Amino acid sequence: MKNSPIVALDFASAEEVYQFLSPFEQTLFVKVGMELYLQEGPSIVYKLKGMGHDVFLDLKLHDIPNTVGQAMKGLARLGADLVNVHAAGGKAMMIAAREGLEAGTTAGNKRPAIIGVTQLTSTSEKQMQEEQLIQTSIDVSVVHYAKLVKSAGLDGVVCSVLEANKILDACGNEFLRVTPGIRLSEGEAHDQIRVATPSNARILGSSHIVVGRAITRADNAVQAYENILKVWEEQA
Ligand code: C5P
């Protein structure tokens, strides 16, 4: 799995994806989320893999253990490099997800890496307390989820940059800290609440960053990607 910034392909069709990717000369680590996957289906993953890209299939599964396990068995066959579930689905669900991936991976191949979503980066502490009735700080909730994810044998978490360091301390460096909510300056949060710049992300303990609109909506996407890649690699 590459360590380059993961580019979120939040587009509505494969056609828009190919148009976006065409000026790039190198292969990327891309993220296919539910918007694209629900329109294009498995073929988009096969095609991106065929083009040489690493694929994070960000479907954030959250259902009863048997359903998630069976779904993961199917997803393992697509060839995605990284998949995810909501940690809120519980430990049994996460174990079923990992076992489903193992069952769906053909002999001799490595199963896709799997990570748990802790709290969405669009969730504020106030919202978590009022809507989820979790009466603690967001940091405590996220670290608690990270430990649960690790105890289920998963490979890491999706979290905010602001929590990455605490997760690194609690779960170790091998445990992935994949962080969305990346902005070139703090002023452009869009709907994200817990945001950081790429260089802060590295300093604050992210192992991988996910960047969407800062690249996909830039006037020159290749240039925006190159700038972020440079800063990300410089801080390594
Ligand atoms: O455009 P932006 O950089 O905000 O895109 C972030 C991407 O990361 C989106 O595809 C979003 O669905 C995803 N994501 C997130 N927060 C999470 C998990 C995934 O923003 N906790």
C-alpha cells in the first residue's frame, strides 16, 4: 500500500473520474466512496486497479456481524487495498468483517487492510454529546474506539488529525491513522469540523492523509496534488 496522500474521488460517475485522472502521469492512492461506488458498482474498482492505482474502498459498513462479514467476503474479491467499517458497529461486527475478508481472499494473496471509523471528522464534541449521548470528550471516545478496533484485530482507524497522536500512543505505530479533514489552510473547512494542513497532519501523527476537495476542486489538480505530496514527504 502506497503512503502517498489518498485522493478522495468524490465524483458521481466513472466518466468524471477518468477526466479528473487523465492529466496525472503517476499512479495514485485513490479513495472510492459511496457516491461513486453506488453509481458505478464493482467495475470502478476493477478499472482503477487495472490502471495501477491503489484503492481505498470507503463504504463504512455498519450492520449486524453476519451481514458485514458476508459483504466483506465479496469485497475481498474486488482487489481493493483498504476497506473500512464503523467502529460503532461493535467488536463482534469488526471481527466478522476481518474474517469475511480473510475468507474472500484467494489463497496466496494478502487480504485487504481494514480500518475502523471512530468519530466522523464532521462530528463536533457537542454534537457527539447531544446526539449520541456519549458523555465524554471526543478524544476519549475516539481513543476508546481505536482500542476496540485494535482488539478486533483490525489494522487501524480513520480519525481526525487532532486525535492521531493519542491513537499512536495507545495503539502503536503499526496501527494505521488515516486522517481526512485535510485543508491547505484552516480557513476552508467546508462541512468538516476537525481539520488540519498536510504538514500538521504528519507532525500530529497521521500515517496516511485523505484529501478530497483541496485537490478535486483546485484549478490545477495535478499541481495541488504535487504541492500536498511534497509537504507530506518533507515532513516524513
Ligand atoms: O473533500 P474532503 O477532503 O473533505 O473529503 C474527505 C473525504 O474523506 C470524503 O470522501 C469523506 O467521505 C471522507 N471521510 C471523512 N471523515 C471520515 C471518514 C471519511 O471526511 N471520518
